[in-house]
Amino acid sequence: MNYRHAYHAGNFADVVKHLALVAILLHLRKKESPFAVIDTHAGRGLYDLGGEEARKTAEARGGIERLRQLAGDSAPGRYLEIAGEGHQYPGSPVIAAKLLRPQDRLVAIEKHPEEFGALKQALAPWRKAKALEGDGYARLPGLLPPPERRGLVVIDPPFEMGDEFESLGELLRGALRRFALGIYLVWFPVKSASQAQRFCGEVLAMGVSKALRIDITIAAAEGKLAGAGLLVLNPPFGFDGEMRQALAKIAPLLDARAGVTWLAGEGR
Ligand SMILES: C[S@@+](CC[C@H](N)C(=O)[O-])C[C@H]1O[C@@H](n2cnc3c(N)ncnc32)[C@H](O)[C@@H]1O
């Protein structure tokens, strides 16, 4: 477990993932009934963009730091309100915690002991946000279905292991059996187009009726990640259009190409 998200926080891929996260949570908040968020690979929750790790890669300079000029724009608006100020960049669990209402709940799982310690501290201000130390792959099945029967599962592994796509596929197969109507936000790197396509195809074959894929690609230096994808299962109605609108605003600023494609359901 060498991966530390502090080197990548706020980069082009983080920005799109967190933009999607905020958009989904705003949809969940439209109904009064409570929802649960489960974040299987939560990270430390807050990242110091002025810290040694962030300065070393300077990835946030090609991501969140280019978007600050959009503050006040309605498309990426709420995401930028939450993430676009100051040096403390919020990761997925802190973004989710900020959007919980009193009736909602977050469970954030992190395996690395140091990252977990920081996560626990970062989530301390929110009574309905719980940090769990452990393996997200092992813990998720026991948390599904959530008693609320509504909610979002965020799955954002580090892809350090050669078989992470396989593990992710297995995790989703079991999760969908338990919580078929849940919303799933799954992040994956696109190092090989065919590998990413195969993964999405395998998930579709699990019988998912609504699936959206979001891609973002930049011209990265050799050896650096140039492409990332999000697979969103059971996305809320209207989420695709919102993401298209927001990406049309942010992609030019990131010098990126972005796409939103229905793999199953609605726009197919
Ligand atoms: C990509 S980062 C998460 C970033 C976070 N989701 C965000 O958007 O702010 C992946 C995290 O997963 C943790 N991790 C690695 N293997 C894990 C596992 N099996 N279960 C839970 N966490 C794991 C790593 O320590 C790392 O903090």
C-alpha cells in the first residue's frame, strides 16, 4: 500500500470525480427521505495543496487551480463552492459529509492506518459521518443494502495491484446483488482503452439497466496518467445533462477532452 492520494488530490481526474459526486448528492437531497453514502476507498479526507506531496507533483495546478475562475458559474457551481477555496482540498468523504442532511449518513472506509487516522479527524465535525478502518472490498457487502434503501456507493481504488479491475468487478457483482437500485460511482484509470472497455462490458453483463460512462483525457507527460473514467450505475434522472454542461465549461480550462456516454438505459 504505497499509494498516497495527497500526490494527486485536485488533479484533472479528481475534479471530474468530485464534480460527479456533488451532482449525484444534490439529486439525492431532492427527496426528503434519508440516504446513505458508502465510500469504500475514502482516503484522508482533506489534502493540503500547499504541502510537500502536492507541491512535488503540482497536479492540482492542472486541475482545481485552473477552475477557480469559474466560481459563481452555475454549472460546476456547488462543487467549486465546496472544493475551490483555499489550500485544503476536500476528498470524497469530506465532500459527501458537507452535503449530508441531519437524516443522511456516510460510512467512509480506509485501509491505510495513517490515512485512516487523518480521515477520522477530518470527519469529526459531522456526527452522521463515520470513518471505518479496514478493507473496503471486505467491508462493503456487510453494509448493503443500507437500511435507508437509497443511496450512493463510491468506489475509488488506488489501482496499485495488477488485478484491481478484476477485484472491482467481483465487488460490484456482489454489491449489485444486494443493492441493485443503488447509485454507484466507480472511478478507473484509462491506461488502455480496451481494458477499460472490457471492464465496463463486464459490469453491463451483470444486468445493470442504467449505466453512464464519463471520460476525461489530457495530454499528460510521459509516465503520467492521461485518462480517467467514471462508471455511474443507476444515475439520477438529468445527471447526464448536468455533467455534459459542466464538462463543456471545465474541459477547455483543463485542456482536456471529455465525454459522457450512455452504455445502458436512457440515452441508448
Ligand atoms: C484514490 S484514493 C481515494 C481518494 C478519495 N476517494 C477521494 O476522492 O478523495 C484510494 C485510497 O484507498 C486506500 N486503500 C487502498 N486499498 C484499500 C482497501 N482495500 N480498502 C480501503 N481503502 C484502501 C488508499 O490508502 C487510498 O487512500
